[in-house]
Amino acid sequence: MTMSKTNTTTREINFHVTRYNPETDRTPYVKTYRIPVREGMTVLDGLHYIKDNVDPTLAWRYSCRMGVCGSCGMLLNGRPTLACNTQVLHIADTDLTVGPLPNFEIIRDLVPDLMTMFEKHSSIQPHILRTDEAGLNSPDGEFYQSPAELEAYLQFAYCIKCGCCMAACPTLATDARYLGPMPLAAAERYDKDTRDDGRRARNEFTGTSHGAFRCHYAGECSRACPKGVDPAKAIQYLKRQLVLDYLHLARRKKPCQKMHGPGQGKPLPNIPAAPAKTV
Amino acid sequence: MAEIKRYDNRLGVWGWLGGGRWGIERYAYILHRLTGLAILLYFLMHVVVTSLRATGQYLWVEGGFFHQPIFKFGEFLVFAAFAYHALNGIRLVLVELGFAVGKPIEPIYPYKTSLNVQRPLLIIMMILAAILLAAGGSEFLGLGK
Ligand code: SF4
Ligand code: SF4
Ligand code: FES
């Protein structure tokens, strides 16, 4: 990796972009665009430059342009990552290859069809499951969760569903039905949430032959993840829990309960009164 | 909605080898699969070959067909595959039971992942495998004699 000096001069970079139009092309092909790149320019900026100045037919998916929405996952120099989160000069000296995320079908150019991932994601019921639905849906109090309990799943909750991990996973490359790192990490995120009581329901999906045990810890998902979610870690926890559940060694725990409603809690001692209103 | 034509971009076996970043755990993963398949293949051949003994004793006598050096070397390869597969397997059992991957952390850039946490284990296992291979090499190939 070369870090360029801080300067405002531009450099010509060859963008080798994968193109595919389902109406006219049988297979994807690579088209090269030579464009000027400034310090600080992201790959997403580069694609905009091409679309605005060179080739208006180029298609890709993006929205937030700041690493939050998870739309712009692409294969940059062979690595799945976010186009908006990657500066061109950080990964390219003269040439940059830009391709769609592999392990998904291509809709057009750089746009992958992420539906297979979302269907797997929804199959593991990625939301709080409790038997007392009424208590969940009526907002008459808050559930108690300690900071330590929060930390048990918070890392896995940072996932933005960009699919980079799915594109990096060698297991998914040969087994299309494998749930994949993102849905499995999401399952772990909810399993470990103390408000949730749905682990055993999710085990029905995560414990199948295309579930967590398909993962053999190649670790590519964790290396690829642009948000530091570490799905490989989540999947290994998931496997441990599946084994414990299978052997009936896991303690049965009740999901956490609601605290008092607003205004009904007991104030802690030694807390000074709020200052008088000034407005 | 009209059916849209799609291009299937799944990587297949190439994805084991070249889809994305290359990390040492990925090499370990590929080698684990290959050695697993090789050991399975060996086992099948082993069953067939030993069953031949019923009709072809002469293949086994000193200086017979199965005493050619290529078979010694083949045995060493099987041993090497087994040594690697067993030791890496111990690492995988530990890791996949959630040991040696660390606790959930706050992701702060540059990200540290569970891969960093379990890497010493990988290195220890590979050193052990190397020692076994050296010992096995001198035994099978007669290098020590
Ligand atoms: S785990 Fe990481 S790489 Fe995978 S979808 Fe979530 S944010 Fe993207
Ligand atoms: S650790 Fe598991 S899920 Fe992640 S890339 Fe490897 S095989 Fe796929
Ligand atoms: S555009 Fe939203 S993550 Fe890149």
C-alpha cells in the first residue's frame, strides 16, 4: 500500500470496471476508464466522475456515501469492501479494478442482487422474539439490560448488511445454500440479547447442515468486514451455543423483564436536585 | 414483473483459492480441505489395495511391487496430510467451540478481529506439524538412518 503525500495535484488512474448489460451482453466484460484522481477521492467519487464525464451508462448502487447504508459493496482490487469508504490512492498507484461483489448474481454492471442474502437474513428471524408479545409491543416501561449484557452483542449489531463478508466467504463460493456470515452473525446478535427468548427457534435454522457448522473459520469475512463486526467470531460463539443446546448443557434463562413505567422508578440516593429553570 | 436476466457470479472452487483477500487462515482452510479429501481417497485405496492381498501375496514380499520407493514417499505424504489435518483440526475444534477467539469488543479502526486472537494457536500448531513432519520424514524416508 502506498500512501501519497498530502498534495492537491491529480494523478491519472486506470479504472478497470466490470460492465454487464443483461439485455445485450452474454457475459460481463471489463472496460477501462482513465480518470484524474485527487488526494482524498474515494472510489465512489471516481465512479461519479466516470458517469458525469465519460460514460453515463455505468450503473452501481449507493446511497449514503459515508459507510452507513451498506449499498456500495464492491470488489476493489480483488477485495470486497465499500466504495465510499475507500480512497483510490490508498489502494491504487496506477490501476484499480472495480467489480461487483462475487457470490451474488449481477443485475447490471456493479449492481449485485443481494436478495439471496436478505432472504437468508430474514429466515433466522433477526428481531426480538418473546412469548409475551403484549409486553413487547406496549411501551409502558423499559427492559433492563446492563452494560456488560449490551457488550455481549453490540459488536455484531454494527453490521450494515453490505454483503462484503458474503462475497469473501470461500464456503459460500461453493455452497449457495450456506446461510453465510452476515445472517449467522445477526442470529448471534439476537441470541445474545437478554431481551430475546428466540434462540431455540433460531437454532432450527442456524443448526442445519447449511448453517453455522458449514463455516470452517477461513476468517475471510472478518478480514473483509468494513465495520469491524467480526462475523467469524460471532459464528464460533453460535457453534458453541448450538453444541451446548444440543447436549442440554445450557442453563435456561428467562428473558429480562421490564423496569417500572415512566416516573415510577425509585430515585437513587445522593443525586442532587435539578437546578431551577432559567427560561 | 418481467423476469430479469441475471449473471451468476458465484465463484465456485475458485472462491476457495482466489476470491477476496488472502489470509493465512484461508491457506489453512484450503489445505485442511485438500488434506481431508486426500486422506479419504487414501482410505478408499487402502481398502482396495489391502483386499488384493488375498490374491496377490507376491506384491508384498521384500523387493515386491509395494516396496518401490514411490510407495514409501506416498506413505510419507499420507502421514504429512494426517499430521497437518489432525493438528489444524485441534485448532479448529477449539476455535469453533468459541475458545481462543476472544470476547466481543468495540470495533475501533484499525479493526482487530478474532483472527488476531487465535493466531498464536495457529502458529503453535504449525510448528508442531513441522516437527512431526521432520520426525516422520526421517522415519519414512529413512533419512535418519
Ligand atoms: S458483517 Fe460486515 S461485511 Fe458482513 S454485511 Fe455486516 S457490515 Fe457488511
Ligand atoms: S469464517 Fe466462516 S463464514 Fe467467515 S469467511 Fe470463513 S467460512 Fe465463511
Ligand atoms: S454508499 Fe452507503 S455505505 Fe457506501
